[in-house]
Amino acid sequence: MARPHDPASGNDVVLCDDHPIFVDALGIVLTARGVTVRAVVNTAADVLPAVRAHRPQVCVVDRHLGPDDGLDLIAGIVAAGTGTRVLVLSGDRDPATARRAVAAGAAGYVCKTAGVAALVDAVRAVLAGEGVVDVPAELPGPRSPAEADAHRLAAHLTPRERECLALIVEGLGTAAITDRLGVSAATVRTYVQGVLTKLGVHSRIEAASFAVRHDLLRHAD
């Protein structure tokens, strides 16, 4: 059930991302930072209805929503008459894509690989009425020490552990991963523990955030 919009709050968002674990983690951090998450949706078709129902200050949209392009949603959100500003999150580091987003009416564009803290700072900046465009000036550029270390750790993952990590990022639980990989639940738990141990994290949410932040899956092959 939709919660009524409180215009006085000035600090609320709708999140749209098709990676449930990632968007849940982002929502938890935003809430801890005093931002009200009005709704979380996972498909492009649900974005405009959520914006119209909740009238958020900001709609945070993933660039890639399954087969859909989040950039195609910007004009509709801006034209909805709710006063909602749009922040695009993406793994795409191409400055031309950021320019397309801003030209379409987005208030901000930030790379997911910047890390959850930077994403939260970007959301809060857009809530405050600022514009945010945060992409590297060049591609691909040398890796930072932290990114290089992350890829070094990921190099120890087996092919099956990499598959498991990708499914964790998709938000799948043990039963769904068991079906996708065609192995037993016990084997899946072994893969998951291997992922956590080798990446030096303590939970599936941390593993998903780590993988997205350091762009591990794009380079998994």
C-alpha cells in the first residue's frame, strides 16, 4: 500500500534497480542516513506508477533494467508533474552516456562502481537540489589499489564460484541457485562460503556490493 507523500519531508526517494540484494543494501544505508525510501521497484514498467503514487523528491534509476534502458525513463519521470528529480546509477563509465542522461533531464549520473558510500552521497546531493555527474574522465584507466586488490582476490574464485557470485548479485537465494546451477543445496552453500572467504566478506549482501563496486563480474571472463 502506497504511503502518502509528505511534502515537508524533502528527503524521500524511490529506488529502481533489478539487482535486489544491491538495491536492498543501498536502501538500508540510505535509511540509516535519514533518507526515506518510499518504494523499491525492479522493472522499468513499475517506475512511473511508483513515481506517480509516491511523488518522491528523487527517483534513483539503474541504467540497465533487464532488456530496458533506464535512460528512456528519464523524460517520462520529469514530465510526470511530481517534481521528482532523477539520479541514474550505472556500471557504464562512458562520459557520453552521462551526457545523454543529463540531456534527457536527469539531475545526476553516478557509476555504481564508486561504492555504496559515494552512491548515498550522490543521492543526498540530488535531494539537496544539486547536480551530480561522477564518471571517470577516461576509459579504462589504471585500476586503483583497492580495485586491483579486489580483482586479485576474485582471481582465486573457481568458475563455479564466479557463477554463484553472479547469481548472488541477481538476488537469488540458495534454492534458486540450486536450480540454476543444477547442484545440491549443500554444494551451493559450499560455493557461497568459498566466495565469502576468498573475497574477505561476511555476508551475501557484502559480496554483492563488493562485486558491483569493483566491477568484478564484467571481467569474470
